[in-house]
Amino acid sequence: MQPSIGSLRRPARTDIVMDHLNDTISLVMEQKKQLRELFSAPIDLPALVRRLEKPKGPVDVVIDTDAYNEIDDQYAISYLVKKSDKLKLQALYAAPFFNDKSTGPEDGMEKSYQEILKLLKLMGRSDLSEKVYRGSVRYLPSKTEPVQSDAAKDLAERAMGYTPEKPLYVVAIGAITNVASALLLNPEIRDRIVVVWLGGNAHEWEHCIEFNLIQDVAAARVLFGCGAAVVQLPCMGVVSTFTVSGPELEKWFQGKNELCDYLCSYSCSEGERESRYKNNWTRVIWDVTTVGWLADGDFMNDCLKPSPIPEYDGYYAFSSSRHPIRYVNSIHRDALIADLVKTLTEA
Ligand SMILES: [Ca+2]
């Protein structure tokens, strides 16, 4: 006898929750398996910890930047180009972004590409223009699917010229799409790069809804999950102390050189445009801190921590069994500002 519809057993709420939980666990396990298969080489923990030490002496560097999205990438790019004694710049990649200064990730990437060229011209370094590459026009469709771009292709190939003992440093100051794509295109580069990324918030912060991370969570999961050496500079709760104001910028930069005039006038016009407090605004020049980590100087404190797991709901998950990353936990603001000003105002 067929049961009537009314007599069919309705699942209890706990059954629904358990089914959902089991589905979620299966999905997570499957995704972990796919990523593990891509990055099949086991993680050599002692070697990883050695790569996470701050390098001594000159190193090769590339930078991945959403240069047009705000006011801070411009300072970071300039600082890196002018730190050429230690930081040997090999390539510059334009990253996608989507905010009120772009119509979407592709437009954001193209505007960033043009802004990089503009900065190089202002610094009298147009010789570096041939090292600028266009990046991703969209975010990762999933954490096993790369986005093809000149930038991702270049990094996937370029990093093969480096070794676990002598890696290529990747300063990343935007959504991490290009870098994650390079890792997915060529998993062999995992142990040949060190990614210094401004992304996410402090692990103690109430959420990780941060511009660079939240635009491409799948890419962040690749970065933190694949076993590559990552130096994380978290935004809210750590780098958020790295502020400047209009009067400071005018005093330090105005009239020093063409680059400094541009940085000062652009920052001040953007600061006034976006602030409710007229002339009393401050801005965080976030991205500078990534170059500061690589530069010689006592500019911040850091430690080793298990790699966090950025979830799609805007929170981190944590597991003490994860491989380590280097985690910056405080910025020595005045020391880093002093070095930035000295470096950018030199002729
Ligand atoms: Ca940026």
C-alpha cells in the first residue's frame, strides 16, 4: 500500500542539518583532494620554514598590483623600483579589481596596467615598460581552474628559473588571481616562489571580508592551501595602523620631484573626495608594507602561524595541523614612513 502524502516522514531539523553538513564535508574533502593532486609533491617543512625567513642580500622580485584601485599601490611600486640595491625588479603584473573606480575586473586590470606605465614614466624608468604584463580579466571560476593571462603565464614560466633555495619573491598587493592562476598553470613553481601578500584581516579580527581577499576567495584558498611560502600582511588590525594625512604628505613630498608631486596631489585630492572630514582625513597606504617586509630595516614584527583557511562566508577557519606561513602582527609606522620618504624623495 502506498503511503499517503500526509503520512510521509518529514525529516527532523537535525537530519536536514546533518545532511547539509555531510554534503559540505564531502565537497570540502573533494576540493582538498583535487588541490592535493595538483600540488602532489609533499611539503618539505624545514625547507618551507627556511624560505619564510627574511632574505639577506639582493633578491629578484616581481610585483602584482591593482595599481589604479586606490592611492597606495603607487607608493609601493615606486618604493620597490627605487629599492633597486636590494630588490631586483623582474616584472610587473596588472591585477584585476572592481570598485567605484572600475566597471569590472577587466576594466580594473586595464586601468592598473596603464597606471603602472604612467608611474614608470614619472620615475624616468620607462625602460621597465617592456616588463609590464596584463593580468586576469576575471576572478577564478573555482580553486582548480586558472585564468589565462600574460601575467600568469609569465610567472608560471619565469619562476622555473628559480629554486627552493633561491626563490623568486612575489610582492602581491591586489586580489591574488594572477598568482593563484600561475600556481594552477604550473604547480611546480610552488616551491620556487615566496608570496608576500597584503590580504585578509588579522586572524583575531571579527571577519576576513577584506577587499583583496574577498574579491577572489578561491584564489586565496589556492594560495593558503597549496603549501607555497606565504608572508601575510593582514589589513584590519595590523597594517591599518600605517596611516598618513594630507599635511604630512605636503610637507614630505611636495616639490621634491615629479613622482612625489604626483603622489602628493593625487593622494590629497582622493583623500578630500572620499572623506567626510574635509581637511582632517587620514589614509592607510597599505601596500607599502609588503615592500617594507623585504627591505632592510626594523619595520615590523612577525611570527610563524598555521596557514589560515579563508571560507566563502567571510570568516577564516583554522587548523593547527596546517603548514606554516609568516604572519606580520605589527608595523613600526614611523620607521617605515621615514624610510619611504627618504627613498622616494631622493633624486
Ligand atoms: Ca593594492
